[in-house]
Amino acid sequence: MAQETSGITASGLKLQTFKRDDATVIQCSGALISANAAALKTYVKDATPHARRIVLDLNEVSRMDSVGLGTIVGLYVTARKAKCELALINYNKSIKELLGITNLLSIFEDCARTGIRFP
């Protein structure tokens, strides 16, 4: 069972953290764009030292720009350095296309395959 532990809202992006099995799940809602990417970066970096696995649930992310994408890539690198896994789940078609165009899709699909099951 998932248990909510914290959350924030910043410039149209809502972030909620849940503990589920062996993962810290961060549910993102809204647009992941330049106006709020720093909030995601800070939020995830604060969770990284306390987690072995962070899952970004992008089910309710309506759009993502290049700054949002860059933020996710930076978080992936930071997590790896901290011996933490960062995975993306439930991303929409436009985010999948953006990951594909930038040749990042295979990295995040591999992470998601090892993953956690969500209803």
C-alpha cells in the first residue's frame, strides 16, 4: 500500500511523494517546463540521499519542454552518482516522442522495465 509522505506545488507543477515497496514514488502533475523545473530538481535531489530507488510518475504531466527534459537527465546522473536508481513511468505519447527524438527513450524504458507495478 502506498503512503503519502509529502508534497509541494510550484508554478503549475504539483509534486507528491509516496513510499511504495522499495521505492520513493514522486507523482508529478501539471506542466514540466522551464518555469518550474528547478522545483522538481530540488525536490528530487532532497529525496535522493534517502532512497535507493526513485520513480517519477508522469501520468498527469500534460507537457514537458527542453528544460524539463534536461532536468530529468540531470536528476538521472545525480541519482546514479548517489547509487540510486531513477525511473520514469506512465509518460504520455508526447513525452515518449521527446525522449525518442533525443535518444533517451531506451535509457528510461530499461529503467521502467525493472520496475515497480502500479495499478
